[in-house]
Amino acid sequence: MDIELLLVSKVLQTGNLKEVIDNKITSDFFYTKSKPVYQYIMKHYQEYKQTPSIDSVKLEYPQFEPADNLEEPLQYYIDKVREKHKHNLISQGLDKIITNLENQDLEQAETDLYTLTSKVSTETKVTKDMNYAESADERWELYQHKKEHFGIDGIPIGILPIDQITGGAHAGELITILGQSGVGKTWALILVAKNAAENDYRVLFITKEMEPVQIALRLDSLMSGLPFDQIKKGLLGDTTNEENYRRFLEEKAKVRDNVVIIGDDGKGGVTDIQAKIDEHNPDLVLIDGSYLLIDEDGGKAQWEKARNITQALKRLARRFSIPCYNTTQAGRQVKRSAPPGQEDVGFTYAYSQDSDVLYSVYRSDDLKESGKMGWKLTKVRDGADMGHFILQWDFDDPSTFGQLFQEMGQEEIGEDDETIIY
């Protein structure tokens, strides 16, 4: 398979040379007869600001025959060309190093090894380059937007002081909700989905632990203001509530086509999520139970598998330039009465390392009895001041669910303390 020919053909088919350029694919990545064709395409783009047609290419290279049956997305061919280039760089570099070792030139071998490592990283790693001077106007527009939106330039979760600290969820961010089993991580993710959907963002919700209908029923509750338990059991009671639910489903839920819920059979990995992103083109992705994803990189130990998953999710968020929320478990040693710290993530510290924002959620017995939840910002990548909040978390009163009850500022809850909220 001539992957270079496939990439050139896909570019001509789609006309999307910009995506290839954004991925830093230069003519140095080409080793076959497709190289001069790619150079011509780049030159044409620079001169006329658009990708040339196949006919235009054939005028310059009459022997050129584009490939057909190009079923994979453009990014697939970009990745394969990058992998091939990396393989060639390493192979050629190692040949040179081995020759120096055979000649007992250890100093030159060491120099070549350093040069090879640097070259592979520089030429095959995708970076986002920004011209400081040329982007000045964009930064002023960003400032004006933040000023008009209380400092929020990302997708808000609907809790103003939290959104002001984080600025909302931004493109390329990995955001983790951490907590013990059963404290309400799924509900926290559903709250995020509700606020995003009601602000007309497209939401892709991946559920690893529940059936899609269970997520949909919870969204019904928060969006309609009707108690979830009564909806779930078919016990809304009086005919007014039942009529309100029926009307909600008919008039609002049916037109809310910007939420897609995907159920997972336990065998899916990040590649499956990527396929769903390609299919549904969401503005943000929510993954309930990311620690249950399959590690496609073949880690042996549990910590290694978890690390591979977090890194894959981070790459996914950056590749598609969308925020990626996920939930994961806190270690069993963590008390439910206090927020888990970065060191308390189950399986691995990688969730803390790779996450741009880490929310710690918890519910002591007192919080449960009073219909509240503790919500702490344990990590914010930008280095903003952390926050510690108590939220309304009464399933019998969806109209106030997720609203701010109390801001605790920098107060920390001691390891042996109970949170008492009246």
C-alpha cells in the first residue's frame, strides 16, 4: 500500500489541504514518486489559496493516477504518513549510530543519538504554532468576550463561581470528575450535559456503566423539573405532573436533537469514541466511567492501562479541539466525607497529571440527608485559585438541582471532620 499516494489522492478528493498543513506534513515526509506531486500541490495552494484539481495536477504530471476507494477519513492517512516518516527517520538514524559504534566512535554515536531523538520529536510531533504579533487582534477579541461573559470563554457548566475560576471547558482540555463509587459522578456529568445542551452545544455522552435510557431519564428529570424517582417508577402521581411530563417529551425533548447518548458494551476503547465523534461532530464529549475503557496500547499493569487511557483521551480532545469530560474512581482509602485529592485517584496518578481540570465530588451522610453535594476544584491547569463549594443535590427537587448552596472559599475539610450542612 502506497500510503503517500493515498494521502495525496485524499487531499485532492476532499480539497482539504489545510488540515494536512495544520498537521505539519511537509514534503520531507514523502519518499516515493508522490513527493513532486505533493510539492506541486503545496506550491499551487500558496499561490492560489486553494487545493488544485486533479486535472490541474495531471497537466503537470500526466503519469499521475490518483487512488480510489478512499474510505478512511483524511486524518487516518495523515497519521499513517507520519508513522512511516517516523519509522524512516529512526531506521536511518540508527544505521548511522551503529556505523559509528562499529568504528568505535562513541562520541559521534552519542551526538547522533541526541540529534536523532530531537529530530524525531521535532519533525513528527504536531505543535500549534502562533505568531505573537499576528495574533494580537485575536487576543483583544478574546479579552472582550471574557469581559462580556464574566470571564467565561469556554462551555459553562452553569455554576457561575466555578465557571469563573475555570473559564468554562475549553477546546483540547481533559476534565476529570473524581469521586467514590455512588457519590453522584454520573449525575454531575448529566448536569454538565444539561447545561451544555440548553446552551445549544452538541453533546456526545458515552455511558460505560448504564444503559442510554437511564441517562435519558435523568436528563428528562433535570430538564423538566420533575422528580427522577417518580419518572423512573412511573409514579408521578397526579395527572398534572403526568401531563407536564408528556408535554415536555412532545414539545421539548423531541426537538432537543443536540444530545447523543452512546451505550458501551464494555469492549470499547478510545478509537470507538473517535469514530462516534466523526459521526456526530459534537462540541464536547462526556465519558462516564473512563477507567472502564479498553486500553488499546496494551498496558500490562492496571496503572499502565489507566495511564494509556488518560493520554489517549487527552490526544483525542486536542485532535478534535473539543473538551473531553470523564469520570473515574477515587481510591478505596478515601473517606466519603471529604474531597479526594490528586493523589487519591484510583489505579494511577495519570488522571491528575493529564487532566487540565480535576473536580473532586463527595457526599457525607450529613450532605446526603440535607440534599447537598461537596464539589471541590482540586486542579486547574491555568493555576487559578481553587474553589470549594456545596451544591444543591436533592433528587426530589430538580428545579434547584446543581445550584450553588454555599461557597467555602479556601476552607479545607479535615480528614476526620464531618461536613454538617443545615
